[in-house]
Amino acid sequence: AQTVTQSQPEMSVQEAETVTLSCTYDTSESDYYLFWYKQPPSRQMILVIRQEAYKQQNATENRFSVNFQKAAKSFSLKISDSQLGDAAMYFCAYIASLGDEKLTFGTGTRLTIIP
Amino acid sequence: DTEVTQTPKHLVMGMTNKKSLKCEQHMGHRAMYWYKQKAKKPPELMFVYSYEKLSINESVPSRFSPECPNSSLLNLHLHALQPEDSALYLCASSQSPVNQPQHFGDGTRLSIL
């Protein structure tokens, strides 16, 4: 079974600084997708960024980028120029390309932005 | 604005009531999902509908009954719920059951008295 681990229950960062959230996963599949979702107090889960395992290039979306290390099964999220609106719960998630349609979530990291 | 619309946003019901949660998307997505989320926890998958057919039921108690009337609508019928069923219920949709990112609604906050 696939597992996703987020070892940092809470993180904080000064506004305008950079922060990195960690995520590791375990799978025997070779083809899969990884995601970072953000859930602010408003509670909607918002897709931040996605990475296809077959792509070596790390995904980037504006201030958000990932460091995808397939051999190490690591998928960290870097947020640059942190803003107050980035405060949220961040979930790392995995889904296999072929298989049971299930999105496996990590336990989440609560990010606080310090003004 | 969310592209997946859930109603109601809040629901309080007694253990003997029958109520329904509704989810709607107009993105042409062919897979729809129900999740249950407890405070400070990740969402837990309950049901997956793929091309309007139930493809996954994660051993959810029968007091939760999903229904997919058409490709845009997903309902969750509730009956005789227990206090431990109080949670945030999230609906999501994706273009296809695999490979595609899931888009979530705002959720329904359910409280069982």
C-alpha cells in the first residue's frame, strides 16, 4: 500500500521569506502523480502544484516550486516570498497512474506566516 | 469561486433525521468523490463514482448512501447518523478517475446532535 509522510506537523515563516515543506512517500509503482494541496481556514482544498513522476523537471507555479527526488521518494514544496494568504494546512498527496483511483494524503503541515 | 459547488454549507441534524448533501460540477468531469474530514486530519475517501458508476466504496456504513443522478451531480443521503459522523464532508471531481488532479468544493460542515 502507498503511504505519504509529512514529518512537520507545524511550520512558521516570516512574511517575504522562503519556507520548504517536506513530503516523502512509499510506493512500488513507477508511474504516478504527486500533488500539493492547500486548505486555508475557509476549508476549500486548493490544488497548488502537481508533478508527474516520469518528468525529471521540477514543477513550478509562480512562487511555488517542488524538489522532486524520485529515487529518494521525496517531494518537497518550496514557497518563496511568503505572503499572509499562504497561511493554511498543506497536504501532500499521491495517486498511481494505473490502479485504484485513490488519492493518498499525508497528515498535513500547518503553515503560519509571521507578519 | 469554487467550480465544485456543495450545498448546504452547514447542516445540523438529529440522529433520527434523514438529510442529503448535494454536489454539482459543470466542468465536464467524469469522476466524482466524497470525502470525510475530521478536524486537523487529512480527508478520508468514502466513495468514488467513475462515469456515473460507483467504483469505490471504502467500507462506509450503510447510513451513508451515495447517488449519482447524472455526470454533473453527486448526492450523499444521510440517515440515522451517529455523533461520530460529525465532520466536514468534501466533494471533489476530476476529468478522469486517474492521473488528473481533483478539484474540491468548500465542503458541508455536518453536526450530529
